[in-house]
Amino acid sequence: MAKHKIFMGFTEIAGYYYNLKKGFDEIGVGCHFFSIYPHPFAYDKEEGKNFSCLEKIIRNIVNLWQKIPYNKNLFVKLLFKDLLLLPLLLLYYASLMLKYDTFIIGFAYFPLKGTELFLFKLFKKKLICIFHGSDSRPPYVDGAVTCDGDIFSAQKLKDDTLKKRAFIDKINKYADLVIDAPATSLFHTKKVLNVLYLGLPYGNDNTSKQLNPSGKVVRILHSPSHSMAKGTPYIESIIDNLKVKYEIEFVKITGKPNSVVVEELQKCDFVVDQAYSDTPMARFAAEAAFVGKPAVVGGEFSEFLSEYLREEDIPPSLYAHPDKMREAIEKMIVDKDFRIELGKRAQKFVREKWTRKAVAEKMLSAIDGTVPDYAYFSPFELMYVGGCGMKTEWRKNVVHSLVENYGASALQLDDKPNLRDALIEEASTLP
């Protein structure tokens, strides 16, 4: 394989880039990671020691800029952004172009809002863009955006959809490789490397301790980042219903550092991740797997998963349609042998295929163009309309309102008429 000097930026997503950087270190590939915004859980605290003087200055200015209230001192905010930060970012980009040949950009975040994309072509750099869900998912099938099916602005939804489609089109134009999940790739226009094939890079820093409670009382852990989008009220209603029959201790963690979540994972029997997920194993379920704890995950994409991943590449979780989540949770409660065995399979899977070293090796193959063909998919063949973080009726209402007010083209899927029509047809079945 060719030698590379890799830059990753410009934001952190739940430790993904910190761990990928560590993976590159483990396989001897030169890589530097810089996040403009410090992560609240300080994933990059150690990496910060390697920041250049320019990077430290940029981050300090961003920190000061963030502390200025938006509705006050607007002039000062603009002064910080346009007169201080912009020239420094241009200087920073110039230095990056001289040092690195490969750029991995996460969460579709570019400090200059994408105006700098042409630079990668101009300087003949390899550009890889990794998407993580909400950065590519159409707003009308994203529960974290609409929040409530009865309270949203159709006008704003139309504008946000148009803006997101235009930005993703621009990224597809300039990126050499796009990495995303099938369920969130509706707006892409080139073949996509399945992010589930690569996996979520994870270190072994917090996995040495492992407890297996499995006592009379079953301890269930739920740690939502967005309660409505994760379906927390629905999950809690299921748990309350099951408490009538079984001894359950339900633990919910929100807004706590990752170390607290890891500690609670040691104590639980299994986790319930979310009710409306478009992936069988997102970050929380993967963290549970590393300590041998199985996960119940709800999502309509569970019925499409086998179309996009080989059986051996599907991460083990109890991934069920939202309507079947009660049965899935109950099975995990009553069948101790199943629960323990699923936890072991999940742990074996992530510790073999989703370690940061394993993911870094696959990412390096992607950079060099040696990833097998089955790891890619065409966005023009997608037919999944389920979205994420929202009930079916909720999604129907949102799509119906958007189309009724602004026409089918407002979905920004005219290049994929079959998918567009499937969304419209589903929305037409509103009671």
C-alpha cells in the first residue's frame, strides 16, 4: 500500500475520530486529527497536546466566540468570526495543503461551510467524507429535526431540505469517496461505501472490567442522547408494562460523561438503545457489546438490513421493528441463556471487526481503493423510506404536509423517482 499523510477534521462524533486516529497510529500510518470545537466529553484531550500553535489559537478564538450570546454583542461575534477567524482558517488550510495528501472530513463539517471544497481538487488531494446520520438524512425523515409530527414548519422543512440536498450534491462533486449508511444516503449521487462495513472504531481502554449481574432482578440500561428521537417515552411505556410481570430495574442516563455510561454498562444485564434506529448497532449498543452486554434496538430498517450487508458483517443485536420491541425486550428478560449468548457474540464481533485497528485497516484499504465491491451500494437503488427517530404515522404526516404544500419536488428526490414515489404513496395512507 502507498504511504499516506492523513489529516482528519474538523469535529468529533462520539469518539469516532479519536479512536480512528489511534487505529492509524497502531498500524503505523501518519495521521493528525484536529477538532475545531472541543468535545464536551473531552475525547481529544490527549490529542490536544499535539496541536500546533495555529490550531490552539483557532480553538481559543472559537471558544471565545461561542461564549458570546448570539442575541447580544452581535458586532463582536462578527468581528471574531470574520476579522479574526476567517484569515486564520485560510492560513491553516494553506498549511494543511502543504503537509497532507489525504483528508478525512467527518459529519459534513467544513469550517468555511463548503466554500473551500474546490481546494482539495486544486491541490490534487484525496478527499474522503464520512457521514454519521443527521448530516445526510433528509430532514423530513429525521425525528431529531421535526421532533413532533404536529409541530413543525413546512416552509422551514422545505428550505432545510433544499439546503441539505445542495450541500450534499456539492460534497459528492468534490469528494473522491463518500462513506455513509444505506438508510441515510437518499441524497447521494455516487456510489457509497457502507459505513457499517467499516464499523465503529473502538479502543479497549474501558473494557477490562466486566460484571455479569444476571440476578433475580433484571437491570436494563437506556442512555438516550435525544429522548424524543430515540423513542424514550415509548421504551419507558414498554418497560412499565413489563414491570407488572417481571422484576426490572430500569436505569436511564442522560447528559453524563462517557465514563459514567461505561460504569453503568458493567452493572446492567442488557441495554435498550432506541426505538426508531436505522442501524442495528449505533455507538451506545457498540459500547455495550465491547463489555459483553447485548442490546435491543428498534427500527424499521431491520427488515432491509440483509440487503446491504453480508450475514457475517451484521453486528449482533436484537434488532426488531418498533412494533415488535415489547416482544424483543421480554425475550431478553426471560431468556437468560439467549441474553448471555447474544452478549458473547456481540462482544466477539466488535472485538474482532470493530476495534480501532481493524477499522483503520479497512479505512486504509478504502483510501487505496482496494475495498471489495460488496462493501459499496448505489443510492439510486435505495427503497427504504423509514427514516430515523420517528413513528410511521409521524413521518407520514411530515411528508404529506411537505408534498401537499410544495409538491413532490420538495422532497429533492426527482433523480430517484421510485424512492420519491414510495414516500408519497406511504404518506397518502394517512387515516
